[in-house]
Amino acid sequence: MFKVQSFQPHRLLQDYIVSYLVLESDFQETGFREMIVLPHVMQSLTFNIGTAQAVYDITHQEYPAACSITGPNYDVCELRIMSGFKQLVTNLKPGAWYKLFRISSLPFCNKSGDLSVILGPQVAEMSTRLKAGANEEQQVHILEAFLLQQLWREKKYARNIDEAIRLIFAADGNISIRQLEAGVFMTKRTLERNFLEQTGLHLKMFCRVVRFRKTIEYIERERFPQWSLLAQKFGYSDQTHFINEFRYFTHCLPHEYPGFRSDLEQAMGL
């Protein structure tokens, strides 16, 4: 369904970037596929290096910008992928967008933003250079040089929420705000305000999405999961709570879930 090439970030960017991916559709020339992307906490920078308007956002009824920032999502996103689709994707660690650009992540929750509008004409110029790149390695190098420049720019002070994010992932999302307050030595108000600005999600929602993703990963590993045991295993208060959360994040009941993520989601490494 998709050809995927993965590139590791420069050592100076490894605290910010999970990976660079070049995704390319490999289905028939006149075809298209409709796919969903489940809720996730990751933000991504996407650059179209293939056919124009090869992605249509069914949820928002629009074609995303050629250069865009997307996510995080706490709702399902439906996309139509056309033949000729080819994108350079930078998967960012939670909070990395804010660290690099000092721009709030909140406006991009459940939707995308046009990078050429947000960051200015330098992005449009870089996009032209990306499409003209001789190969994928050169295209990644062009993008990475731009991101490295962001590290050297002087930035205003911001509260570091890395430890809070680490604690949430370590607990698979099952951690209280009071425990986080004690772990990061911040008041609830300060922590919640900075967390929302830097990750784009409210603290409780971030924890809920992390727990949901851990549940999905388990379901995909187990061919025949015991649904009645999942609530206790992943920290839901009871079976009803688990079913309600699952339906909230997937728009289907647990037994209706196909047991695997869409090809696009798997290709993107979400």
C-alpha cells in the first residue's frame, strides 16, 4: 500500500524528532484509498513532494496545505489518499514543536496548519527546494538544515515539561495530576497551562490518549484478546469505562474494531 523510507535525525535533533519518513503510495494510478488515523499525541510536519492535492481530509472537507503541521488528535481523522501521494514527514516528539518554534501547539489539535503562513516565506522557498531535490536523502538534508537553524535561534524562557511527559508514558497514562505535580515540582495550574501550550492537549486528555494507544498496541499484538480483562489491565475503572473510552476514541465498540491500524497509520509510525 505504501513505500516507506525512514531516516534518523541528526544527534542534535534527537530530543525533538522521532524520525523522518518518506511515504509514497504504490496503488494503481487512477485509484484512491480512504483510511482513518486514530487519536495520537504526536505532531508531524508534512511536506508534499509528489502530486499536488494527493490527500483529501474528509473530516474537515479540505485539501491540507502542501507544507503543514498536524496533530495531536483526540478524534478520528478520515483521509482519502490518491495515487501520486508522496510526502516527507517529520514525526515530532510531544512538545517538540513548541521547543523549536515557541508557537503554541493548541491551534493544531485535531487539524492541520499551513506552515508557509505560520512560519513565513522561508517555508515556501524550502518546499520548492525539497521538490527539486535529487533524491530522498538530499530532501531530508534540506529539511534538517532548516530545523537545525531553529535550535540556534534565541528563544524565550519556557517551563520544561519533559519529565511530566516521561512520567505519563512510564505509567501508560495511568497517573494522577497530583502525582505529576509532585514529580515535576510544579503547581497544578502552572503544569496544566504549560502542558496545554506545549503539547496541544489538556493534561488529562493526553493521559487518556496515551492509555488508549497502549490498549490498541496490546490488541494488535494479541490475535484473540480477552476483552473482559482489558479494563483491569490498562487501568480503566471498570468494563463500562473501558467500552465508553474505546468508543469515544474509535467511534466503534471494542468487538467491532478490526484489530489493526490503517496502512497509513502504520506507515507513519503512529
